[in-house]
Amino acid sequence: MGQPVSISEAKTQLSRLVAAAERGEEVTIRRGARPVVRLVPIDAPDTPRRKVVGALAGQIVIADDFDELGPEWDDYAGCRGTTATPSTGC
């Protein structure tokens, strides 16, 4: 891609221009006769980021009864007069 391309052409041929830039070709976009933008690839990071298992260990506390419904839910669960538990639903 030696010649600069117009903005109009760049809009219709963007995929082709991006592929050319990825191959290392110089892609210049012009407004009128004046070059205004150079399309260049972004370098990939040297080392990919790793997921760290257990990164928040010891920083999060979950209550023992986190999955138990409180008495305010008894009417919705159809459990009037009983305490809701995970095993029975009521």
C-alpha cells in the first residue's frame, strides 16, 4: 500500500487495510491531498496475563448461613409459621 488512501476509501476497505497493516505494510489515510493518519498494528504483549487461582484467599468471608432465607421470605415460600431452610425450602 504505497499510496495514501482517502477517508472514503478507508471506510469501505477497512478490513483490507487492517490486514495490510498487520502484515507490516505502511497504510496512510489522507483527507483530500494531505496525509493525516497512519494505520499501524498494536504490538502484542510479551507475556500473556495469567489468571491467579486463589488471589483473594483470606480477603472474602462468607457467612455460614448465607444461603438460608430469613423469616421475611416465609410468605413467598409458602412456609407460614415455619423457618425456611435450604434442605426443605421451608
